[in-house]
Amino acid sequence: MKKTFRDLLIRNQWLKWVPNALTLGNSLCGFAAILFTLQVYEKMMYRDGAEGIEKIFMVSALMIIFAMVFDAFDGYAARLLNAASVHGIQMDSLADMVTFGVAPATVVAVMAHSLNHLRPTQFTQVWCLCAIYIGCAALRLAKYNVHAMLEKKSSEKFSGLPSPGAAAAICSVIIFYAVEKSDSEAMHRLISFLPYYAAILGFLMVSVIPYQHFGKWIFSIPRHKKRLLIVLIVLGATCFEPAWVALLLINGYVIWAPLATLAAKIGLLKSPSDANI
């Protein structure tokens, strides 16, 4: 079987371009999310004001979420097709910077500006908070590149929040707002807090807090019946309240690691195992 697969790769060298094509798909989703978000200003200036702009933000967030499919499979495809290379590592990080760095920060900044009608001084504050997120994403991805080129042993955990996880946390809040849109004070406070949350996520990306490698966790499901049961329960709950489930699960993933680390330091939990980048 393995020999047949190797022969297939030898006869079809173009297959080794599949991982790069998936990485390009990742970056194009991020680029599309940025362009789609900027339509908000056109809608507000030339059409019917702010009515319905939450749908634009939701579509942009969904584009970023969809990019995670490409991001999850480009590395897997590279290993499967024996096409891993330094060039691919660099491409992956550049694509992640666009999709999980620049795109979420752009959506947050435009969202805060358009929905809260910020004054110039307030928008400068939002800009700075989003700049923290982008800067930390760049530092995080540069650290990943260095680690990958040194070829350290892989682990079940990341050191710091991975950039797709940070982007997913932002997108979950945006999608929740779009689906559950209301004029309640709590919803306005949620959107007002989003730039600050983005900055917090940025700091978590460059922290040394161990986070579960979600990709490896997913691919290990066939070997763990308990994990399969958890996934089935989550999928069932998602059918009824997708926005709520996504919000709670993704942000629970973000928040649980710092809480677990703190609990381990004070002796309430067993210390997490050594983390990889």
C-alpha cells in the first residue's frame, strides 16, 4: 500500500503543490474578510445607514472561521504527501498573519467604529488595542517559525494561545452579536469590550500558558471513545443553539488554560505537561 502511494507521488509531482494551494486558500479567505468588512463604510455613507451591517460582520467572521479549515489541512496534507518544507512553513505563517492577525483586528476596529459612533480620541484607543492584537500575532507567528525550523519535538500542547484560537474567539463574539442582535445594554457592552478582549487575546498569544493542541485532539478522536462522545454531544447541542455553543466552547477554551495554570500554581490542579510552540 505504502509503495503504491509513493509511486503515485512520483508519477504526479503536482500533488506536492496541494499544501501550498490550501495555504493560499487560507490567506485569500482572510483577504476576502477584510474587503467584505470595509463595505460597512459604503453602506453607512451611501445606502441605508447602519441597518443590517451586523450581517456584514457575521459573513466576515465566517470567512475567517472557514479559513481555519484550510489551515488545519495544509500541514496534514504536507505530511501526507511528503511535501513539508521551510518554504511551506513561511507561507503558512504569512497566511496566518493575514487571516488570524490582520483580518480579525480589522473587523473589530470597523465594528467598534461603526456601531458605537466613536469620537476621534476613542477610535485612537480602539486602534491601539487592535494594534496590540496584531503585534502579538506577529510575535507569536515569528516564534512559531523559529521553533519549526529548529525542529523541536512536537507536543500535545502549545505555549501560549495559538493565533487561530484567538481569531476564533473574536469571531464567536461577532457571530453571537449578529445572531442574537438586540438593543440591550448588555449587548452594547459586549461590543464595547471587544477591542479590549482582542488586546487580552494578543497577550495570551505571547504568553507561556499551555494550551491544548486542538488539531491533534480532533485527529486523535478515533482512538478515544470519550472524546468521540464529547464531540457527539457538542454537535447535538450545536444543532439547537449554534451561536451560544460556539461562544461558550471557544471562549471556554481561551479562559480555561489561564485558570488551570493558576490553579496548578496554588496546588488545586496537577501542573500541565511541558508545552510546545
